[in-house]
Amino acid sequence: MVDDCLTRLRQAQREAQRLVAAKQTVNVFQSISVLTGGFDRFQERTMPSSLSGVSFLRIAGQAACLSHNYEFNSRSEILRLLGKIKPGGVFLMLGHGGIAKCGAVAAKQAQLEGQLGNESEPVIRLLDHVSPEVGGQSSPHAEETNAVFQALKIMDDQEFNAIIQKKNLSVVWAVCSSLGTLKYHALNRPNWDQNKLFERHPKLLALSLQMQKGLKKFLADDHGNLDQHYAHAAFLFDPLEMRTVLDPFELLLDIGGICCVDARVTPNTPDGYKYLFRLPPNRAFAVTIETGNGNIFSQDDIASLVYSFGHVSGVNSLTAHGEKGNGHTPILTTDMSLAKAEAVKTALLVHEIAHRATRGGETITLMGFDGKALRIVNSAQNIDFVLPYNPQVNILSIAD
């Protein structure tokens, strides 16, 4: 049974990869076949990531809700992240614009102009946390305004700032714009230029080089079609949990921060789906969650995922014109029993709009990777198998 399932997935890969490369909607089975092929390529890696020790929370427009007035805010996720950054490290607010406009910032501008249209309630709530100063600004200036706004929210928060001061963290913002160019600005280091930042924090330079490479690949693959935000799957995962198996030798972070969810310009950090499945730019959407939290989802997490179901080609199962995309939502954890993934699924399906987008959970795939094997389960597709991690060079274990 398992061998038959794997055979069918292998047979589906070539056609599925062709459709994904052409930014066409694939079915859930085809999407899983693309991911299994990506895991095969992950086993060919012979060197760890250049961004070892770097991890991001992913929120549309970096618009984290910090208000104590909201029960499901993002404070615990950010506190946990700040706690994982090394003393003297960097908290980075990473946006994008110009070459690939930020959808959340554009939606905020439309809202300010009274032209937002029929958006879902979670998305509208998310826009409450995007800078209102973006109104009337062109891209990437609007995204820069929002990145500064979001970074200042973190630095000016009394609870967060106490940690920043105690650990002597550099609070930095940047926007990925022309050909992946990142110009870093340190809010609390006014006398440091970019060369000084690179000297003190060389992983910022490594991030710049990776983003340039990724965006050039995106441009080559998409032939100038920069406005199409595409994904064949919308992942949910906890980056700090996944780091324990994907980046096991860096217990603390050189850089931790918040980046946008946009699949076109997502950093390839060793903490989740893009790294594990060797995914090129503009292939998969992702929302980060906190699996150890009883609530699991902040309002920003749900809003970001709902945004993908309405706006991201390929997974956009809820649109103004009816269902189009596949709604495929893999949940990735380090738990091979998949109990954690099941808990995330249960919490997600409480939200009516997510229940509808995933057809009552039929398009949700449960995944567990513990550094030794990958398990994938989707009962609606009659899929339940384990792929062993048998790499050419085991980059995840010194013992091997």
C-alpha cells in the first residue's frame, strides 16, 4: 500500500512540477508529489544553510498585533523569538516592495482610499496594524514606511524594549526591492552605517546575498510577471520548533525577526518548509504559528492564511469568483506521531472561513520531520507514508 502510494506520487511528479513551474493550479495529490520530490533534493545537500542561526516569524505586511486588548495577539510569539536571539544579536524587520509589491500594504492603501472591496474580517483586522502613513505613497516607499513603523512598534514596546536593552540587540529594518538589494538601517545604532552592521553582524550580508540570488531566480522563472503571487501549498509551521532539527547546532539566533509571508521574496532560512523541500521562490505560501501555545493562532496568523485563500494564485480556494485554487494547507512539525499537527488542524478548523477554504479539513496535510524521517498523512488522499532521511552528507547530525 505504501509502495503503491509512493509509486503514484513519483509518477505524478513530472507533470505536477511542470504545472507548478507554469503557475497553474494543481490538485492536493500533485502538490504532495512536488514536495516529496523536493525532499529528495534536500537529501542531496552537502552543506548547511548560509543562514544558519537566522529565523523569522512570517506575517503579512509584518503587521503584528501587539495590543493587550486583543486576546489572540502576537506578543507571546515575539517574546519567544526575542528570547532566542543571542546577546548582541539583531532583531530585523524585513519587508519588500517595488519589484514585488507588498499585498498587505497595497490593501491598506486601498482601504484608506475606500476601495478595499469585499474582504474577510480577519484581513480587515490585520490592516489595522499596517501603517496608515502608507496612503498615497508609491512602492517601495510605502513598504519602507511600514517597515519603520513595525520596527518602532517593537522597539517602543516597554516589555520588548526591556529585553532589547538587556541583551543589547540591534533593531534593524530593511526592504527587499530592486534585484534583491537590501539596505539595512539600525534604529538604535544611529552612528552605524551598513558596513559597520556587516562587520558586527555578518549574517546580514549573507541574507543580502541570498535574497539577491533568490530574486534573480524569481525574475528568470517568471519572465517579468512580478505581480503574480503564486503558491501550490500554504504551510503552517513553528520556525523555532523546526530549527531544532533543521538547524540543530545553533541553539541561539544571530538574527531573529519578522518578515512578510510573500512567497516571491521569502528568505530561505533553515527553519521550515522552503529549506526542507528545496522550494524555489514563488512556490509556497507560509504562516508561522506557536505550536507550544494553547491558542496556537494569533489573529495575525489566521489573517495571513485567510489572505492566501483569497488572493494567492494556486491556493486561492476562496475568491470573489468562487473556488479556484486547491486550498492545500500542509502543517509541518517535528512530531512523527503527528499529534501536534492534529492539534493545529483542530484549532484551525474552529475558524469557519478556514474550514470552508480547506473543505472541512480535506485539503489539510499533516507532516512530521524529526531529522531522521519525513511522515506525510492526508486521509482524504489515502496517503500515509514515511520517507527516511538518507542524505549524501548528513548536515543535520554530527554523529553521522
